Amino acid sequence: MEGRDRESEGEIVRRLCDWIGGRGGAAARNWYCYGKTMAEQAAWEVSKKKGVDLVVLNTAVVLGPMLQPTVNASSVHILKYLNGSAKTYANSNQAYVHVKDVALAHILVFETLSASGRYLCAEIGLHRQEVVKILAKFFPDYPIPFPTKLLSGYWLSYQCNSGVMGT
């Protein structure tokens, strides 16, 4: 999948910059990302108005051991492929990070006096097809979906000017 010119093949390429101001989140009906973007934008506006130094740590999908007894949204993302509720998957990619790396990132940002601005916390980016292949390898007896036709989707580019959010 790498090395293709996705835009010339008719696929939508969404850049992180497209989410700024809510344009991308609302257009894609990705209300979770839209809400996160609007909340961060409001935090930056308040921090500038009040003269407070704000540090933001934006994480990818967080996976790993859970503290709560119920499945969270990040885990449902994987669980639906294992329990048979997903018969197909989106033609999109997603970044992931382990919960222990997120905890360490919070500690590092907190303890580093020079920390400022936005930090992205992600370990790996995978296409949904790669995710289901990994799951099938480790869980061969589960009903992992392998569709012959992918649902329409988009690719997400993380290339963006750090100043776009106003930091």
C-alpha cells in the first residue's frame, strides 16, 4: 500500500491540518475527532487569554491493560474484529500507542520545564487490513473479517505545520 499516489487514485487524503477549525471532523462526520479538536482549540484560546502556558499531549488510539472492568472505546475498536460483530473494515489507517507509553509521556511532559506546545504520542500507524492480519495470526480461531472489497475511506497524513493550532 505504500508508495502509491493515493490522491491520484481517487482516495481522499486527510491531513491533520484539515481537522483544524472543525472542517475535517464535521465533513467526515467524525464527531469524536471534531469534539477533540474543538476542545483543544478552546483550551488554546483560554490559555492565551489568561496567559497560561499550555502543554497538550495528543495520543493515538491507546491500547493495553485497562483499569476499569468494562471495555473502553479503544478496545472495542479491536474487539469487534474478534467477536464477529465486524463483518468488514474501513479502508483507513489508524495510529496506536501503548497505555504505558502514554503514562510515560505525561510524566516526561510534566517533569520537563521546557515542555511547551503540542506533542503527538503514537507508536505505529496501521491500515485496518494490517490490524486484522495481526489479529488473525494471534487468534486463528476467531471470526476475523477478510472482505474482498474494502469500504470507502480515507488516508490520514500526519504532516502538518505545528503552528496551525495557534501554538
